[in-house]
Amino acid sequence: MRRQIAAAALLATVTVVATGCSTAEPEGAPQLAWAGGFCGEVQNLGSQLQLPKGDGDSPKEYQTEVVGFLDALDGQLGALEKNMENGEAPPVEGGQGAYDKALKRLREARDTLSATNEGLKKAKVTDKKSLEKALREAGDGIEKAGSYQGPAQDLRSHPELKKAFDEAPECAEVLADGGAQAAPSAG
């Protein structure tokens, strides 16, 4: 992630020099480079997820698919959490506080997801009725985790970072998706 941030900052500087503008960094360039690197990381992680393909006709199989999806999502959130723990706060006043808050919310979403998935793993599913019951019981946790929009959205609550996220090309897709992953349904 740091390499991506450094590369984006270098690219911004080279672009300014190549266009004949002042060699001074454009206003907001460090924030823009930081946001771009952050969004690139989020996008790379999220692109690896596949929603369950089952339609609920085979209840046990569908349960296995949903559990697998939630395990994969937990793994991606865990990787993002680790990257954030090892990353640097945004280069803005109050950036560390915003970063810490976003990391805390990521951990909370991940904890909710993990607890929900554990309950779904343990549910005894033998037919459609038991599948519906298991998914209904997991529903609150899935809905809560599914409503989490991700750290990019949390970081956008800081005015300088909102502008950087809105202007960084790497953030367009992340923000269009809301930074959230779709939650599975009973089909």
C-alpha cells in the first residue's frame, strides 16, 4: 500500500512538471495520492469475492455456499484490517483520529460478521424450512454487516478526505459501490 501511495504521489508530481505547471505540488496532492492508494487496496480485495450462486433448491448446499461467502468476506475484511493496522493515517489534520475511527468500525463489522457466520455454520439445515429459519436467525447480523459501507465511506466524513476520495480516479468504483459488499439472501 505504501508503494502504491508513493507511486501515486510521484505520478502526480510528474504530471505537474510535464504539463508545464508550477513544480509545487497541487493543492491536496498528498491527500489525493493517499486516497487513491487506499481505494486501490480496497478495490483489489473486494474484487476477489463471489456471491453464492445457489438458489435455495438444495438447502444444505446453499447454506454451505453462504457460509463460504461469509468466510471469504471475513477474510477480505481481515486483510483490509491488517493493511490498515500497518498503514499510515491520511496526511491531513485530524487524519489519525478519522483513520482510527474507520478502523474501529471495520473491526466492529468484522466481529458482527464472524459471530453471525458462526451461528449459521452451527445451524442444522435439512430442508427449505430449516434453511429459511437459519437465514432468518442470521438475518440481523447479515443485515448489520451488510449495511456497513466500508472504511472509505467512514474516512469521507473528514472534509479534506471527502474531497480527495471524490477526486481520486481509483475511488470512483469503490464509492459507486458504497464500499460495501452485497449480503446474500435466501434466494
